[in-house]
Amino acid sequence: MRLRNIPTAREELADSPYVIDEEAMAGYRGRWQDAFNALRQKADASEKHPLHIEIGMGKGQFLLELARRNPDIDYIGIENYSSVLVHPVRKLNALREAGSAPANLLLLRMNAEYLTDIFAPGEADRIYLNFSDPWPKDRHAKRRLPGGVFLARYAQVLSEGAHVEFKTDNRSLFDFALEESARSGWILDACTYDLHHDPRMNEGNIMTEYEEKFSAMGNPIFKLIEHPGP
């Protein structure tokens, strides 16, 4: 993916109530409900909601729709690049002006390799990986989000019984994900090589921007659901 630089991105992120800045991140470890209560304009931090995380959220269509459909679940979107994260921020700002922004969605600009520094053990109830960068060169395999290096990090922050959901149109990356899952001792709960023609797994599916683009080109969409082994 060619990244178009947006010179004002950092400033727009800093001004958004939906983005937790880098310096404050460590202070939020285990305290995400405080941030969501601030969005909801509620002082009571005793009401705990499930926490779902999307890593590599792109322009935000998937997570914005999830947040709209599920107000009793808290969502955090992680994106490494300011010039990408600014797109969901702009969408949220527009919704805020219209009085319809979700109060259950926060955004972080960070590299996913620091996941365990930011989230407490067992804090996340689901992790979504959608159309992750395939990093096709072998020397970059450790950067692939569905790979064993990251599965070990996910296992630390996921609660008992929680799952990772991964979607892609890249068959090589999907095969790699399946191999890494088995090698890492994870349990495969569901798998399809043609999501949009799989009635069970496609039920309730929310498409990302990339998913709409690639499926319109006739590309099959692959999906797996997995959880850490014992």
C-alpha cells in the first residue's frame, strides 16, 4: 500500500478526543474504561464493557460500523501511521458535529509490537486483523500480524476464551497464518476460503474498504477464527 503523506495528520490526531496520545498511553494500561467514560460523559468507572481491538484499522469503516451496532462493547482501533489514522478521525469528527459519533470507540497510533506494554494481561476480549500488510519478503516474516511472534503477544492480552479473527484476500498470507497458528499451538475454531459464499461465517459480516474493493474484483476473501491453546 502506498502511503500518501498528510502534513496536518499529527495535529489533527492531537486535537481529537477519540485519540489517546503516545505519552498518555502507558498511563491507560488497565484503565481504558476511564477513557470510555470520559467519551460517554460519565463519572462512574464501575460499569465495565467487553473490550475489542482492531490492529491495523486503516480508514476505519469496519470498526466504526461495529461500534455503531454494539454500543455495549468498547472498541479500540490501532494504526501505526498518522496519515492513515487521520481518516477515521475525520469520520468521527464529522459524526460528532452531526451529534451521532459513537462513545465506545478510541484510537491509538502505535506499532502493534508494543501491544503488551499498553494492554494489561487478559484485558482484551477479541482481536480483529483485517487485510494486514503481507510483508511478502521472507526476511520480514516476523512483522506479519497473523504470525507466531504476534500470536504470542495476543495470547498475553486476551481474556480466557477470547478469539482472534483474521480476514484477507492474500492466499499466501492466509496459508502462512494457518501454519503459524498450528506451530504456535493455537486452536482453529473456524476457517473459510470463500467468506462471502459461506453462509455461516458470512452472517453479520462487516466489510472493510479493502474487502469491498477486492471482492468487487472477484477475489475470494479468506477468514479464520482462532484462540490460544492450553
